[in-house]
Amino acid sequence: MRTIYLLLTVALLSSCSRKTTPDGGGDCTKYAIVPVSRIEHVNDSIKVYFHVMNGCGQFNKFIEKDSAGAHIVTVQAIYKGCFCTMDIPERSASYKFKPNKPGTSFLTFRGEDGNDITETIDVK
């Protein structure tokens, strides 16, 4: 009987081992697109605020796309960790717009509940 318990314990412990990926992320790293809650102009950049779904969430990168005369910006968050606090904190990151040509540009930040935030920028 002890042998059966020992074998079950070994099988259970080996199935719970942490597997890592080549980038070192492990099984507990996830990425998600998160909505922008608000923006602020700070000097020559834009401070972008967004909510992540738990305490492990942090800013990863901006994803940019040009579509129908607008520059669309979405925020990708990264969640590192298997055990996270169950809060919904607001994080921020600085976004610096690099225009291709002078003129008026429209920046659209993907917002919450389909309420996108659009900014008009005049580039000289």
C-alpha cells in the first residue's frame, strides 16, 4: 500500500513541475490587449492609462496600425506570475507619436466598451 502512495506522490509532484519556454516566460506568462481608460499630454509625449485584470499585469507594448487616415494604437499587457492579487489596477505608459509626414494626424486609442479616444495632432 505504501508503494502505491509513493508512486502517486511522485507522479503528482512530477506533473506539477514548471515548464519554461525558450524566452524564459514559463507557463504563467500571458499577453492580452487591454482598453485605454484615459490619456494625458505630457510635454512631447502622451501618457496612456489602462487597467489590467490583476496585480501581475504590466505594460508590454503599443501595437500601431494605420487605417482609413487614422493611426490606431492599442495597448498590449503582459501578465507574469501564477499567483496574482485580485485587483484591477490602473497602469500607465508613455507613447511618443512619430509622424511620417507633416500635416494633421488622427490618433485613435482603443478604449473601454468600444469608446475609442481620438486625438488630433498637427505636425509641422
